[in-house]
Amino acid sequence: MIGFAVLISCTSEKQKYHKISADEYMDKVKAGWIGQMVGVGFGGPTEFRWKGEIIPESGLPVWEPGMVNQFHQDDIYVEMTFLRTLEQYGFDVSIRQAGIDFANSQYELWHANKAGRDNLRKGIAPPASGHPAYNSHADDIDYQIEADYAGLISPGMPNQAIQLGEKFGRLMNYGDGLYGGQFVAGMYSEAFFENDMEKIVRAGLKCIPEGSQYWECISDILKWHKENPDNWEKTWNLVNEKYQLNPEYRKFSCSEPGDPFNIDAKINGAYIVMGLLYGNGDIKKTISISTRCGQDSDCNPANSGGILFTTIGFKNIPDEYKSALDDTTKFSYTNYNFSELINVCSKLVRDGVSRNGGKIETGEDGKEYFLIPVEVPVPGVLEQCWHPGPVGDDIHFTNNEMDQIKNSSGE
């Protein structure tokens, strides 16, 4: 495996802590963002061109160093809206303010994101904006695409990553659509301290409710990988049979079960995990497999690439993936260039460590260290889009809140 993550635990009053230097955190968070950019840059030309079929090797692009500069990809910049909200208002920001900020975004959106933002602009407040009663795309991939930020600012803090999903993921998703994002964020959280891909996947799985179809899907991948450790295409066929062709696992798909197009979070989450497990820590293999699985074949390698690169760290990334990085151009629709993005993450992680009972100390070497309490993930309550719980009360924005939405539809 290329690179490795370090896990240092210490004990104080029987509380175990993860320990990571501020420098190492910066090195890994920088790598995590680059991994996303590499993955989406590599998979971009293939997105939804192969649906329900494996992409042939001849369909893959040839990597060029300049492909890392993905400043105009919605797979990257949408999640920066959530970072900006956290930067401005802190972790205690209300879900309604998060919804107002998302409603005011200017970029084009699709599927659950679009339906959720349309709801917000019409005055349907979150979490109703992502509830199946109002959002027919609630099981789509959207928050899964965008959840990287939550794990990257939550090293060793899976419950913070879960709660960020409860705040930002519910703007547009519900049930498995939400769990996909919490799962991805949980894997990132673990990737700062672990480089065994199976352990990282299992850590993410602990962040979502057992009994959900998403949990079942990822459990299947772990099982099928053990049965077919050297044959990812056989596992792909098992995934396709169950999660593509079986209508029981497309109960809330925005496309008909017979439609080869499938933007459901589950099957695309499976393709993320297949890249991680069968890639065995190799960058090219990981990203290629997540891409070759098809469907949303730029988003999936962005997730698997980001998680893998986080374990590797910036210093250990081969030059072909970082030498051409432009750290001055701003990402579309954001206030951030690459350097500013990393600085925002640095600020937020410090707040997160303190809020979650951690410590920031100076070591004998003069360097800063984060001591982060080891915790057991606490998933949310089980819910599924085809049998949702009640929407709840107070589902509409107030007049004052609507006055803050510049793109209000007035409906």
C-alpha cells in the first residue's frame, strides 16, 4: 500500500484519545481534497455513459497531471456551500439557516439537490425539503457526493460527521440517500488513523443504521469481496443482479427498475467500496475500478479517491497527481481557492476538536497536536423512503426567513 496513516492512542483518566499533529492533519486533509479532484477529473469523461455495464479499459482516459484542476465540478464545489455556512455560523448553525444558504446558491443542480433547493425556494423548510413526501429524489446519490467535507473536518470524530449529515444531508435527502453521505463521511473520519480499507469501510458502516438497505448493500460488498478477493467483476455482477435488476432494491429510485440509469445512493456507494477494497491501496486501481463500475462514474471515484488519498497524505502522493495543482484559482461559486479551502478546514477542525471534548496541546517538539477522544458512532434512527416517518411540524419558512432567500419562487 502506498503511504500509511498513523494511529496513536493515549490514555488519560481511562479515556482513550487519537493523537494527530496539526501538521499531519493539514497534510492529510490536503490530500483528501486532491483525491476528490483526481477522481472526478479521471472519471468525468465517462459519467453515465455506461449504465448497467462495466466500462471497458479502452473507455478510460489517460491521466494527465493537469486533470487535477477541477474547479468547475459540482462534485467539488457544492459541498463548499456547507463549509461556508459552518465558517460563518459555526457548528451550532440551525438546519434552517443551512437551508437558506443552500437556497441562495447559484449553481445548476439535478435530482435530490435540485428538488431540495426548489422546495427551499418555495418555502418548504428543512428537513421537509428532503423528506419523501416532498422530494421524489430523496434516495438519490446527492449528499453522498457532497459528504466528503464532513469527514475531512471530523478526523476521529464520526459522531460529528453523522450530525453534519443530519443538518446538511437532510436539505435534500432521507433514508438511504442520507445514509450514503454519513457512510462516506464516516470512512473519511477513520482514514486519518487507519489505512486498512476493510477497516475503513466497516468504520463507515457503523455510522448508519443496521436494517437499512444501504447497510445491507455495503455488507454484501464486504462479503462478496471475501468470496471473490481477486475478481471485482464477479462482485460487480452480483451487485448488478441485486441492486440494479431487483425492483425490491429500487423502491424509491427516480428511474423505473428496468431503466439502466441508476442514480440511487446504494449501488453507487457499492462502486465506491469496490474501488477501495479491490484497489488494495493502489491509486490507479482504486480510481479505475470505481470508474469502470459505471453509472455515476465521476462521483464514485471522487469519493474513493478522496478517502484513499487521505490515508496516504499529501507528502506521499506521487507527483503525477499533485505537480500541476493550481492553488490560486477559485472553485466555481465559492470564496475559496485551494489554499483558502485548506485554511477553512484547519479552522473548523480546531473548533470540532474542542467541541467534542478533545484537546489541542503543544508537544515537546514544539508542534501542536490534536488529542481526540475515541468514540463509538451513534447512527440515526432507521428510516426508509418507501415507508417514511411523519414530516413533522413547522415545515414552512417564516416570512422573515423567506426574505433572506434571494431566489424565492414566491409559491
